[in-house]
Amino acid sequence: MASRTSTRSRRDGEKYSVLLPTYNERENLPLIVWLLVKYFGESGYDYEIIIIDDGSPDGTLEIAEQLQKIYGKDKILLRPRAKKLGLGTAYIHGMKHATGSFIFIMDADLSHHPKFIPEFIEKQKEGNYDLVSGTRYQGDGGVYGWDLRRKLISRGANFVTQVLLRPGASDLTGSFRLYKRKVLEALIERCVSKGYVFQMEMIVRARQLNYSIGEVPISFVDRVYGESKLGGNEIVSFLKGLLTLFATT
């Protein structure tokens, strides 16, 4: 299977850029990079990993520099910024340096397992989708490591967004996705949201522009190291952003 996929990769010549925004991920970064290298290597697809660190005080950038020495500057690109400037701008910053025609976005905290990457690529090829989104709410998808309260918040938020926005995708707030590069560039130009609402707006704008969306069931696992960045302020911002999208789309 790996050999067949590798042959196909060499034939189509596609390259995949992985954008990894980081903030205080020194424990998680070595493992997520190792897993990315492993699964891209086994499947035979050409790739690069772009780490966009936003001034992490825990030494994440120093760890990234060590990883670059191990795996090479052709596979690990470091594009740090001085401070936290938001997820959307991190993607814009990363895309400026990406050389792939397809772009993965995913979390660096091990919530998204790179083992699903070959499935994303095969799904995209299957329907020539403009974007492929990981879903926790279809097929074998699921969430692990969350308490009941957080599961209820997630399910409730997804239900409300489905009712209000009718996006044509089952998981709006997930952040494990594969985009055609030109599609991601077009969507980011139109998105105005920040934080957790940004991912939701990307799907809504994709629907408006009639982009095709494929889905791959994924297992979302809560972070092992570090603290979750989801708090009360983020929930309030999410609700405000949801109402804004409802009123303007």
C-alpha cells in the first residue's frame, strides 16, 4: 500500500505544506513533528513543515531549531514572530513561505494525529475537493479526554452553528483541514474573524463561494502536555462571532 501510494505521489508531483502555529508547545512539538515525518515518509508524499511560533516564553522556538537540525532545513522551516498575533495572521505568514500546492492546517498539541493525513489526501483526490475537513461528528470520528462539560459545550456549539449557518459541513470548529493553496488564500482574504471563530468562518465562506468540501472522520484527543487555551473569554468571543456571521452571511 505504501509503495503504491509513493509511486502515485511521484507521478502527480504534488507537494504538501503543513502550517503549525505554536505557542508554548515545547513538550508537544518534537512528537508531532516526528509523527508528521513518519506518516509523510511512509505514504511517499512530498512535504514541508512550517513552524510559526508566536514568541513562546517556554522555549518552543529553541526546540524547533533543534528539530530543524535533525530533519533538515528543506523539511522544517522556521518562521517565528515576536508575539501572539492571532491564528489567521499566522496562516497568512506561513503561506508566504509555503511552496506546496496543498496546505494542511492542524494543531501542534497532538490533538490531531498525523496518521489521518494520508486519508485527507486520498479523500481530496477522490473528489478533487477544494478543501477537506476533519470531522469529530461523523462516521468513526470522536473526542477523547474531555470531561462531560466540555463535550456538551462542543456539541452544543456545533448544533447551534448548524442551525443558524447551515454550512454544509458537520464540524465547523475543527482545525484539522487540507486546502488547495489558492482556495485557502481566497478564503483568508475574505475572513475577518479571530480566534476560534476563524475556523468556523472559513467553512461558511467556502460555502458562499461554492467551494467543494470533503470530510474525513478523525479522533480528537485532548492535549497531554500544556494547558488548553479555551477559556471563558474564548467562549464569549465564539458566541459574538457566531451572531456576527449569522447576521452577515
